[in-house]
Amino acid sequence: MNDMELFRQVTGVAAVLLLLFAALWWLKRRGLASYPGGRRARRLEAVERLALGPQHGLYLVRAGGRGLLLGLSPQGCHLIESGEWSRYECAPTAVGEVRP
């Protein structure tokens, strides 16, 4: 293999890699892709939802180290209760059992 063939192969591989990175950058910019390992820990998470009717519900949301109990209705979103997340984190109870 002569130097010219080697140069063409290396240039071809470099061009393909450049196109792949450019496509990934474009997709990431449009919100359609992310770099592996690039995700940070989520600070906001909807943990649980309880439907009370077709347009009403309760949501338990974890925001950082806090828990928020939100009520949603057609009139809007209302904060019912908030506190440290450890207060909301407990083992599941049996049906009819009351949590302390």
C-alpha cells in the first residue's frame, strides 16, 4: 500500500466521523438526541399521579430534596402540601392500613 492510498483511507474515515459528529450536534441542538453519559441527575420528577376524575388529579412531585403534592383542575394547579422528601418516602401499605 502506498502513501497515497493510506492518505485517502484516513481522509475518508475522518470525513465520515466528522459527518457523524455534525449530525449528532445538529440532532442534539434540535432536542432529538443526547450524548451518552451526558445526562445529569433529574432534579424534578413526577413520582405518582392519582386521577380523581376526567379533569382532576393529584400529583406527587420530587423537586430536589423536597416533595410537593399538587392538585390539578381546569381552574389551575394548586400546591396542597410541601415538605422534605423523606416525609413522603415510605414503604407501601396494605389496603386499608393507615400510615403514621
